[in-house]
Amino acid sequence: MKPLSIGEVARRAAVGVETVRFYERQGLLEEPARKASGYRQYDDEAVAVLRFIRRAKQLGFTLKEIKGLLSLRFDASARRSDVRRQARAKLADIEAKILDLQRMKDALMRLTNTCHGDGPATGCPILEALDRPEDD
């Protein structure tokens, strides 16, 4: 196995070099050994971890949650039920966000349906609704 530069690791994992450094600072990716010149020397596992992080982010996991998933990935005693529990918690979080977004959409749809014409913005029902105190 040939050591990889930070640029090569980033390219293979489809992330930026600064992203690699950021994940190292966050404790998601182990900081690799360095050459005498100070350059980092990565291995293929670093690429796998970075891809894992990228995919987990695409599914909506936070960096804290990803850290937990990575710890399960590297823990020989971890159970599938542990992973499934984290995935179900994320699903519940996503469902709650979907409901919030649907409520926002419905409220905005009602507001846009009250605003007719092409006159001046003064008296616009949308702006008036946004100006009202929240308890109205």
C-alpha cells in the first residue's frame, strides 16, 4: 500500500482538502503519520472513512451522529441493533422536519393566496401578517 497525499485522499473521497483537515480537527478522521518533511501520509482506510462521512451527511446525519456511527463501525462488539437505533432516531428527526416544512408551506400558501393584484406593497396582507405579533 502506497501512502497517499492529502490531495489524493481528498480526490478519491470526492471532498476538498480543507474538508479532510476539518474532519481531522473534529476527531472524525485520525490524523495520519507525517513524513520527515511534515507532509501527511494517508492510507486507503482514510478514503473509506471520508466516503462514509460524506454518505452519512447526505442522509442527514450530523457530525456528532456520524462520530457515533464511526465508533460503531470500528467497535467489534457493536451490534446491528445499535446502528439501527441510530438510523431510526435519524428517521424520526427527518419526519419531524418534514412535518415542520409542511406546516411552513401551508402557512405560506395561505398567505400568498391572500395577496392579490400588482399594486404597491403598502397594505400587502403578507407583509402585514409578518408585522403582526406572534400571539395573533
